[in-house]
Amino acid sequence: MFDAIFSDARLWEIVGLSLAVSLSAVALATLLGLPLGAALAVGRFPGRQGLIVVLNALMGLPPVVVGLFIYLLLSRAGPLGEFGLLFTPQAMVIAQTVLVLPIIAALARQAVEDAWREYEEQLRSLGVEGWGGALTVLWDIRFSLLTAVLAGLGRASAEVGAVMIVGGNIDGVTRVMTTAIALETSKGDLPLALGLGIVLIAIVLALNAAAHVIKEVAQRRVG
Amino acid sequence: MSAILPLRLEEVSYAVDGRAIIERVSLVLEAGPSTIILGANGAGKSVLMRLMHGLLAPSSGRIAWNSKGTRRRQAMVFQRPVMLRRSALANVAYALKVAGVPAAQRERLAQEALEEVGLRQAAQRPARVLSGGEQQRLALARAWALHPEVLFLDEPTANLDPGATREIETIIKAFDAAGTKVIMSTHSLGQARRLGDEVIYLHQGRVLERAPVDRFFPQPASPEAASFVKGELPWV
Amino acid sequence: MGLMLRVLLAMMMFSTVQAQARYITVASTTSTEQSGLFRHLLPGFEKKTGIQVRVVALGTGQALDMGRRGDADVVFVHAQALEEKFVAEGYGLRRFEVMYNDFVLVGPRADPARVGGGKDIVAALQKIQTAQAPFASRGDNSGTHFAELQLWKAAGVDISRDKGPWYRDTGSGMGPTLNTAAGLNAYALTDRATWLSFKNRGELVISVQGDRRLFNQYGVILVNPVKHPHVKQDLGQTFIDWVVSPEGQAAIADHKIGGEQLFFPNAPRAR
């Protein structure tokens, strides 16, 4: 059965789309989430504690709810319908970014806040003010932030609710690993579904291993 | 651009949760003599240093420099050096960048600073793998590169062995010789005698005595200082 | 950091290239898609016209809702009464009959309600209700669910009142419902096409088939461009014209699983 799976060009198409969507979403969420988390860690303003609580809670956003919400936004009957984004990979990236952003931001916030205790005095002594200090710390702890990013990647590649609703699981266009597994399960082809599941897990494992190696090598160079 | 010294403290107090840590300290610190803040553990030396450097705001009283724009004109070395995860050279260059030094000059100035403290060989090594003594020297190089008017040092050798301590003291003397105002806290009598021109004795958050080194050590005026010098008051 | 940005840009461009292709969005049903009909049908159409057909498979009710919202260009479902209402309300331009297949009643080999081998669906449902034999329903607003409800009504059973623990409302598609039926050894109403390609049968076999009331008609409708100006009217109409044309109809008849034909084209000849 595995031969049948692997020789199927459609499988690689699905794998490619899964990676493209999830990696794009994680990249976007990282770009937005790291500065957001750092700003929240370093800033002092009324309502900060409340914002931290909300951000932490958003880590648990149900994917299917996010999918529904984005669907209503992107539907032709909705406010952003004119862009025709529904049932496209872009819509899936948007939905997954919304899911992953709180995870990366909340974990970054905690990491930066912990590190800020160590760095704050020295940075302020040098004349580094709030925002610049946050970015310096963010870059300095980049290796520990990798875990936050990998958590986001795990969430994105594992979820099915959001991409199913906003993508429509269209054959050859928006079908990804998780929606394909859901489809094969509902068709009763459980061995195939399980096989796809193993492929998905193997890919995510490979990504994590690669990230780990890169991190170890880079970390050794800067202590 | 006028000098930032003298630094004036007027009736400065600092309290946390109702507990007074610094009580009504009034001081004027002029350019020239290196000043040692001496006192037992818990006397409030670190807090006083941070108040002067501007890292803490006083609960009451006034702290005033002679002119504005003082952040770039003073530097501080802490008991535990904090280095970025970069090379030794990059850490010094970072401080120069923050100070607004143009990119073209940063590397050269950083190299010179490392040379000054004897860390030229370590320029490309990650700062965090250096020994405690080397990291503290790196902190001094970082301060040196900025050519500050005032250098604060908060118990800079408390965690170092005698050999590393000697190296640090040599560099501090170089700062002094170059015209930087050295303000250093320590609980080591020997260090105070070796490096200081004048001593300010701090006891339970209050300044009890201020005198030149030659007059303080043979005969402290206050009974608390006398006990401290005799080794009878290791803590408060 | 720079590498990351470049990879991201490449991915975004990959997806915009996809977006530039000529395509229509067709809202259809899960049973139709899972039968493999579209995978069989569409490549020929796409090669001939260069129009990519993107099928979003939902329940009939949801597919029609998609049409009402304007999120699809064409709907392709199997619930005549609901389709005619869709057109009457102005959401669809015109309904064309395309093909039919039939529903079958599947059930456990052990056959607790004693309906196996029968040709009368209404009698069978009455027996199932009397015996309180387990029955798995889709309960998801689909064409199949709609047909099932009509049949209960024809059997004189007020299912919303008379259902008991024996009647399992799964609220899911045909496949998951069959999974549930296989797991519970329950009866279920399914379209023949899904049944033929369903692999997780367990102890289930066909119990009742051949009743004229199990006839399941498919219709295709263009979403009304008056209500939704962005609808791709030309491309959508091309698809509809092809599906009811001799070529499209032949392709439909050609779709077989294990040598058995799944759908029977019945678009009217003259237009």
C-alpha cells in the first residue's frame, strides 16, 4: 500500500500544498507575533495584564471556530467578499496565521519577559530604550524562540477544521494532508487514511529534526 | 557641550514597600578624585549606585547633573556582566552603535577598546564563553569605548578570584588616569585603599562619613565605620 | 531572516499563479464527489475548454446555501424540491436535469428487522421502526437526508416524534454515517455510488433496492448573476452546457466502479 501511496503524484501535490500553507502561515505569524510578544513583555501600560491573559487564552482558539469566522469574512456575502479569497490557499494561510499568531506571540512574550529581567539594567545603562531593547533581547534569545515557532508549526500542520472550512478541500486546489485524511476516513478507506497520517507525522518530525540541527550548529557559533 | 559633573544629590531617599533603603542622602560628586562607596552588605551601596546612574528614581529628593544628555556620558559596570550572544567585538560595537557612532568607525574603536583591556585575542570568540574575569574586562572595554565622563562600578570584582581582580583593578586605574571620574562600590577595604582617593561610608542607607582615603583608614570618625574597618561588622 | 522572506515570497507567488487560471467554483455534494464522478468527468472538460472546475463538496443544503451567498458559480445537487425552490427564489437561473442514480437501504447481514431482499422501501422502513432496529441517519440537511425524511413520511412515520434510541442522527456526511452504521450494525439509506466505493462495510449488505421511490435525480443550476454579479456566467454556462451535452452525458455513463455504472444520464435531448 505504501508503494501505491508514494508513487501517486497527487500525494506529493498534497504534501507540497500542506507545507506551503503551514510554513507560510508560520512565517507570517512569526513576523507579526515575535515583535508583538516582545512589545507586550517590555511595555508598561494600563491593561497590560489583561492583554496577557487574553493572548494566552487565544492560544486555545478552536480551529473550526477560526475557520468559520474567516469564512464569514471572506464569503461573497461577507465584508471581504470582493477579494474572492474564499476556497483558495491564501484563505487557508490567513486562517492558519490567525490560529498560530497567538501561540507564537504568547510564548515569545514569556521568553522575552524572563530574559528582560537579566538584560534590562545593562541595556538601559547603555542607553537602549524600551522598543530597541525588546528587539535586541528578541534577537539574543532567538534560539529559545525556535520552540515557540515549532509549536506554531505543529498547530498549523495538525489542524483540519480551519483549512477545511475556508479551503473547501477542493481536489487539486485546496486539499492538504489533514483534509485528505478526513476525506479518506469518511470514505471508509481507513488504511489509506492511516498511511497518510503516518506520512504527515513523518514530515513534521523531519522538519523538527532539521530545525533542531540548524539551531545546534548556529548556537555553537555564538555561545 | 559642558561637563555633566558635578553630580548633586539633595536629600535623596529611596524606599520599597515602606522600607527605607536609602535615607536622606545629600552629596556633591566633583570631577577628579576616584570615589569609593564603602559599606557592609545590605548598606544600600548598589541601590545608591543605581540612583546616581539613573536606573532607579528616588522616592523623594533630587538628583541633578550639571548638564543634560547624560546617558551617553556615563557608563556602569555591574557585579555580573551581561553580554549579548555575540562575539566580544560585536558586544563593544553594539554599545557604540547605541551611542550613535557611525558604522564605519565602530569596528576600529571596538578593536582599540579590546586592546586596551588585553582582550585583542578574544575579539571573535563568543562573549558568553569567556571566563568571569574576561567578561568583566569585556564590560570595561565596552565602557572604555564610549569614553565616558563618569564610570560607575558596582562591586565589580566580588565574584572574581584574586588574579582576575588585579587585572580589573589595573584597568580601573587606567580609567582614572585618563580622566574618567570613577565611582565604585565595594565592601573590600583593601580594594578601597588601592583604588580610591576618597571614601564615602554608607551605613543602613545613610552617609555617615566622607573623607580622603589617607584620613579615613587609619582613623574613621564614626564608631560604625571604625567597627567596619576593624572587621567587626560584616553585615547589617 | 532574509532566506525566510524569500521562501515566503516564492510560496505566495506559487499560489497567485494558480489563481490566474480560468476556473469556476461548483458547489456539489459529498456523495457525488466521493463517488469519484468528478475525478472521472472533469479532466476531459478541462482539457477541452481550458476551464478548471473547483468542486467544493458539502451537503445539498449547504451547497445551495453557498449558491445563495454567491460563493459558488454553479450548484450540482440532488434534491429536486429544494432546487426548484432555489430557482423560484431567484438564486438560480435555470435548473437542468443531468443524471440519476438510486438509493439503497443497507443493513446488517443478521437483518433484525427482516427486510432483506425486499423491493419495497416504505414497508421496510415501517418494519424497522416497529422492530426498533438501529438506524443511522445523516441528519445533515443533505439531499440524501431529505430523501430519507420523505420516505419516512411515505411510510406514515413521524420520525421526529417516533424516533427513539434506535435512530442515530449522526449529523455527518455519507461516509461517516456508513462508518457509524458499520460500527453499530445499523440500517442506513445511502446512494449506490457511495456504497460501491465504500470500503469499511463491516457486516453491512444491501437490504432493499429497486424501489422506484429510491430514484435520485441530479440537477445543475447556474447561480443567478443578477443576484451576484461576480458569478462567472460564461464559464459556468459552458460547464452546464457540456454536462448536458451528448459528450458530457456519455462521460457520466462511462464512470464505473468494479464494472458497475454509478450514474444514469438523463438530460432532456432538445433544449
